[in-house]
Amino acid sequence: MERIKKITKEVHIKVFISLSCPHCPGAVSNSHKLAYLNDKVTADMVASSTFTAETIKYNVSSVPKIVINEEHELIGDQPLEKYLEIIEKL
């Protein structure tokens, strides 16, 4: 909680998902948890099959794919610590 509350920069997280993916709910949950706990963080879930332009733009080839502030990427259902490692370096 202390690390999450220390976030002072604007952070935007996009999680690309597939409705049939068993790992996607965890990735969405982590990103939305960060957004819920800190007002500087916003999080979006993007259905890759519905938003094909976004999927192509971010070169999504597997899900979940997590994009943080348009430039940092994570693949798979990563632990919350991985998100924080990236965010703390912004």
C-alpha cells in the first residue's frame, strides 16, 4: 500500500484482453486495483478482438498485454510488484 500511495505522476494502464483468456482477469484486477487506490492512476481494459485498431497499434500478439504510459509493456498476468517497478521508474 505504501508504494501505491507514493505514486505522484500520472499513470495510464491499458490491459488488452480476450474474453476466453483465463489469465486476463488477474491482469485487469491488478491494474484496476492500482487505479482504485491512487487517483494518479487510470486503467482501461481493452477487448483486443473488438478494438482492432488499438490492437494493431500496440502490436498485441498475445494477451493479457499491459501497456503503461504508452511506452512500457508487460505480457501475461504479472504480479502487482512488476507494475510498481515500472511505475516507480517513470
